[in-house]
Amino acid sequence: MSKYVTEILVVCTVAVCATIQPGCGADEWQEIGAAQPTLQKQAAPQEPSWEQNLSHGESLFKSGNLAEAGKYFQAAVVQAQKFGPHDPRLATALNNVALVLKKQGKIQDAERLFRNALDIDQKTFGNAHANVSRDCMNLAMLYSDTNKFSEAEQMFKRALAIDEQMGGPDHPFVALDLESYASMLKKCKRAPEAEALEKRAKEIQTKVVLASSAATWEKLIETGDQYFRAGNFAGAEQAFMAAGSEAQVLGHKEGKIASTLIRLAAIYERQGQYAKGEQFAQNALDLDMKFLGAVNPAVVRDLNNLALLYDRQNKNDESERVHKLALEMNQKIFGPDHPTMIVALQNYASLLHKLNRNDEASALEKKAKQLTFKQRVLPRFN
């Protein structure tokens, strides 16, 4: 469950096989599921755990059954009191009872329990802890809803400061704090301040979305690369298409869109769809030239792939032009003796052989062999 909807309800998800309804006698215990006739006396049921009472209460709270939710939360309070007066489980249960009381309009009782929960968590964890932030936010929302704006603002600021300290200024919880705080400021007719907080919250949320998209893109690319190496081109294409959607969120500046396009071009080349591959490779090259600049390793990659696709279609003039440009860029970026020059020289030589320009091709192949030898010779140390 998210940190805030309107308040912070603490959730415990636990599988429950049987339970005692709070306020009912043991004879009224019912087993969850279809009733099974028995001839022997059943053993006395176990009392539901603290976690189970919270879980049941949460389900009832969500469905709007406040009276029954309150019974379960109160049962959790009774159990938590056995753990000690400063146990955080007691603060959690008190918070949830207070939320029920608030929705029932019992504001003073709700405030008292929220305050008790805050006192317990502060004594247990100190002033900078997620539980303390939760307690402050619950009080802030209560005060805001009852137009006690001075008290509300104090609590909003405390919760915001704790979340910034613990998670950093761009944590998602900070964005939620800012939105809640801004909502109160609007009620106070302090629109400019509210707009400033909302703007900051939106900037944080954008960063969160971008970070999520970047992580998703990397995972999809990794998956697509694995499919490609295994020869599963349909699976690779599906993964790369999904990666392209995530890359669109990130924009062009990081080169992720072009990187995705060039992978799709490679798939279509393997499948003999050369014209389609050429289109994707050209688009990747255009994007990288525009956003990364001409002198960039990604541009060399794009040129090599585009030249190969021209070769496949016998577009010899275009192929030679791009091969030359790839060699030029390769040497400018990496230097004349870099290993990437070997592949570029061999690719260009292959085209020249195809055009019956064997002397030129041989010269390039000789240079490629010399570079290969240089790469294999390791320095010797005495």
C-alpha cells in the first residue's frame, strides 16, 4: 500500500486460516472456507496474532466497514500492549484505531491516539525515523481536515524534513509529503506557496519515472540481447520494441533510442529484411549525429551497421561512402591502431573485393593483419 492515500494505514498481509471475531465468544469461532461436519469436539482455536488482526482490520477498513475494522485494530492494540509500553507495534495499532475514529468523526479521540503513537515511536526510534514521519503525517492530515492549519503545517514540515533526511530530497515519499502539504496551503489561500511545492513534487515524480524507465530499458535490452545471441529473433524483436517504448520516455540525449533502433536493424539484417534494417540503422545514425555529435563511438557503430546493410542490397556507392566515413571516424575517435580499426578495414576490403578492386582490398587487408599482429604481441618484462 502506498505511503499515503488520505492517511497512512499500516498494512500487514498474512495468510489467515482461522480467526475469532473480536467481541465474540469462543463458541462462535468459525473456520474460513466450507464448513465440514464433525463428530468429535474440536480443539479450542488459537487467538489471532497481532499481524492477523491488522490484516483483517485493513481489509474491513478498505471496504468501509469501520465498526468491524475498529474491533480488529483494538484487538491488535490489546495484543501489542503485552509487548511493552514502547513497542512500535503498539504505535502501529494505535495509529490504525485512530484512523477509524477519525473517519467516524471522533476527532479528539483520534488525535489523542495519534499523539500516543508519535510519543511511542519517538521514544523507540528517535526523531528521525519513517514511523515518526508516518505519525506526523497522520496528525498533519487530521489537523488539516479540521482546519487547524498552524498545527497541520508544523507536522507537515516535520514529516517532510524526516523524509528528506532519510531518503534524500528526491525520494518518492518527499513528493507525497509536498503534495499533501500543498493541498493544505490551498485551503489556506496560499496558492503561490502551494504551486511551488506542487512543482517540486512533479519534478521529483518525473525523476522517479525516468529512473524506473532507465532500469526497465536496461533489463529489456539485456533480455533482447540474450534472445538475439540464441537466434530467437522474434523474442529479441519483442524485447527491443518494449525497450523502445521505455526509451521514448527517457528522450534522445542518452542515446538509448538509437541504441534500441540499431539492435532492431541487426535483427532485420539477420532475417534478410535489409531495406527495413537500413531504415532503422539510418534513423539511429541520424539521432546519434544530432544528439551525440559526429565524433562519437555510437556514430561509428551506426555507420558500420548501415554500411553492412547497403552491402547486402548491392548499394555499392552508398556502401563505400559509409565505409570510408566509418574508417575516418574510427581513426579520429580511437586512433589508427585501435582494435576496432581491424573490423572496419576488413569490412571495407570485403566490399572492394566484391567490386573487383582487389589491389585496394589487399592493401586494406594487409593493414588489418598488421594491426592484428600488434594486438597479439604483448610487452615483455625482464
